[in-house]
Amino acid sequence: MSHHRRNELDRARLDTMLADMSRRGFLRTSGVAAGAAAGVSFAFSPTVEAQTPGSINTLVYVFLRGAMDGLSFVVPIGDGDDAVRYRQRRNSTRMSITDSDSARRPLTLNGGQPFGLHPAASGLRTLFNENRMAIVHGAGHLEPSTYNRSHFDAQEQVELGTPGLQSFTHGWLAKHLMTTTRLPGAIFNAIAAASTPPQSLQGWTESVTLNNTSGFHPDPSHTYSNTHLRGLRALYAGSGDLDHAAQAAVDAVDVIGAINFGSYVPGGGVTYPNTGVSNNLKLIATLIRQNIGLNVATLDVGGWDTHNNQGVFSGGGFFTLVQQLSEALTAFYRDMAGSGFGNRITVVVQTEFGRQVTENSSAGTDHGLACPMLVLGGKVRGGWYGEFPGLSVTPGDAVRPTVDFRQVLATAIDKLVGNTNPQGVFHSTASPFTYSPMGFWNP
């Protein structure tokens, strides 16, 4: 039998044996079957040893899908022109620092700027006032020819790191991973807390998708789950590429399967809320604290497309989204700081674009342009960054971008994570970029 024919039969037998496993996609996402034949490297290694806390810096990239209303999250306050224009152009979504109802008053922040945070973001307000969170005004595409208000197109351009272009084969996080230090023998170095990897990881074959803690385990209700693993070891006990790939993947199942996610004790006395975003960040925290060499973790938070009945006040949809995001990010940071990992994690929060300045007739807001970005972590120098463009001139009734979002991402991977070629991650002849570090980091 030819070597090629044997490999075809091997793949068929592998697929058959995996058919009853609870996360068949676990092996496939990790590049086991297709990757072996192509000769690529694999994310999994059974020989990884425990490292001291902080052996690797981890970037947690949180994407708010649907386009968050930045003016309802970072709110102009006071008697200045921007605050007056904001209140004139909003009705059911309008907040004011002088409102008698505390649930309708933006939270004041240090730093002397005429902006407050949404009233549901009390945890993030505390982190900001502790100088652990940076708010970057006006993030978006600087070149008007690249403005885009299509969710799909805008998300793709942001995740590829190429404003105005959608033809690149690698996402910006994939390019970051190609050019940064990785822990030798890492079990895996990139995880997406989702059912499929985001486009920011496109082109990186060593990423794992996982959106619940049972994903690393064969179906425990199946009598023969352990038999399947033993069978895989026996079937792929040879020395070929496919044998090595399958054995490494099964070893990874063993290593991660030994983690008792249910008994995880967060640092700093933290209790994570029982919400989707909190549970995903808790999962990421658990893996970071296992010292398995995790460079990148991604998390998508949907629901921000608020054309109708935006609900910025207590009980509304936007209020709930902000509250859950704030509580989850605060718990995650407190957990990491309390367990000695605070200086080794950086969280970047981004959305594809903001919303229009003027509220629509359906008590919602339509697609806009610029939106604030958040950066938080133990090495972050908190405060205000970028330039708020003002609301006197609003192209297409949108907040005008003043900061290239790539400058925020490049500064994060350079100064907070340790990538020595941040410009190379984002620059190309088709999408030029000149890196200029922002100041939200502590030397």
C-alpha cells in the first residue's frame, strides 16, 4: 500500500474514531488532520513544564460586535459645547450629570476631562480612577476613503488591521504571533473563547476555540470515551507526521483535562458573575494561571447593534450589556492582580465603529464612525488618550476619527506585551502604517 493511500485511510479512521467525542472540532481546529499533511507546527506539546507566574505576557482582545454607542459609554458632561450638543441631539438615550436619578447620571472620572462613564460601568470607573485603565478617544479609520459603516466589512478591516482593504490572508493577531516571543513547549499559545476563531487570528493554525470547559474532554456520558483516547494512542503510535500530530493532540486533552475548572479559585477574593462574558473571562483566567504559554486570548461580546430601543438606563439592553462587560472585566483584572499575574495581562476592548450622534426616531442610534477604545492591565498607565474631535463638525452625523486604531493595538503589543516589531504587524505597501507609540504604558 502506498504511503499516500495509508495516510488517506489513517485520516478516515481518525475521523471515524472521533465521531463520538464531544469536541471533534478540538482536534480539527488545532490543525491535527490537515496540518500534519502540510508539515506545519502544532500548538500542542505533552512535555510542557510549569513555569513561574509571568513567564509570558498575555493579550486579551475583547471585540464588541455590533458597533457600541461610544457617546453612551463615554458621555460628554458639564456645560461645554460638546455636552450641550450631545444633550440636544439625544432624547431617550440622553444622560446628564445633573439628573436627579443616579441611574441616569454618568459616573465622574479623574483626569479633568468633561466626560463620564455610563452609570452601569462602576467597576471600570474604579479601575480608571486607580490608573489601571486607559480610555482612547476617537479611535477609527483616519482616511475618509476607508470609512465603512457595514458591520461585516468594518469588522474584517479592523481584524485584518488593514483599513480600506479586505484581501489579506492573515489577521493582525496572527501576524503578532508570528513576530513575538512564544514559550517553548507551550501547550497552545492562542485561544478563542468562541465556537470559531475570529478573523484577527486568521492564518494562525495553532489557535484553539473553546467556549465551555467541557470542550477538552471526551463526552463523559459515553461509556467508551476513555477507550477512544486509548485507541487513538494505539492507532497513531508510529513515527509519521500524522502519528505525531494525533499523539500530541491526545496528550493535550490529557493535560487540559486534568484541570478542574469547576474548582477554580480566583485571586483577590473575586467572585465572577454568572454571565456569558464573565464565564469566558474566567475560563481564560484559569488557563493563564496554568502557565501553559498562552500569548493571546480573544473574546467576542455581541448585541451592540442598537438601532431600536437602545435602553441605556436600568433594565434596558444597553445598560445590561455595559453592566455585564464592566463586572466581567473588573473581576478578571482583580483575579489576575490578586494571583500575581496583573502585570502580565493586557486587555484591549474595541468595536468596529461607533454610532451616530443624533438619536433616531426608534429610540436608538444608527451606524457611525469613531468610538473609544479601552486598554487595561497592571502595566497600563491609566488616563485619557487621543483627542476627542468635538461635535460641532460630525461627518455623516458621526464622531470624526482622530486616532488610527492601529496605533492603539501596536502600542499595546509593543509596550505592554513585548512584540519588538509592532509596525511590521500592521504596515504593508497596500495599507501603509507608521507606528508612533501612545503613552498608556508604564516603563
